[in-house]
Amino acid sequence: DIRAEKRKADPYAQHMAKCFNHAMSKRFNVLDRGAKPGDYTVLTRARVPAVVLEFGFLSHAEEGLSIITPEHQAQMIDALVEAISRYQRGRD
């Protein structure tokens, strides 16, 4: 049953979300809105830990221009690598 599998994955997903949130807020000077649960199909139907990440808003004039720069994208990749490493260490 997908609900039972989801309940097993939820604590891992919460930990994963916190790892991503920490890594991103450490690198970028933006308002930290925290890690929040969401009722998105991609999350509720997942049988494994899953998160949805927002890296910024293209519709925001300044942020939209920043997101497309190679420097900003490199920082996002570094944050992802750090978060995945932190998540994995927390599961060992």
C-alpha cells in the first residue's frame, strides 16, 4: 500500500528537506522560509523520500537574472552536493 510506504519514507524526506534548506540558506542571502510539507502529487505518490526544491523566482527581476548566471548555478550545485552528503551521513 502506497500510504504505508509513504509513512516509512516521511521521516527521511523531512531530514532530506532540512539538509537542503540548511545548505541553501548558508550560501544565499535570501529569506529562509524553512522546509515545509507539501501536498504535491510528486511527493504524495513517491514511495521513497522526496523533496521539491525552489531555487528562486524567475519572475523576480533581480533574482531571475542572478539564477541564470554560471556562478549562481555553481553555488546551487555545491549546495546540492553538500545537502546530499549531509543527508547520507545522517542515514548511516
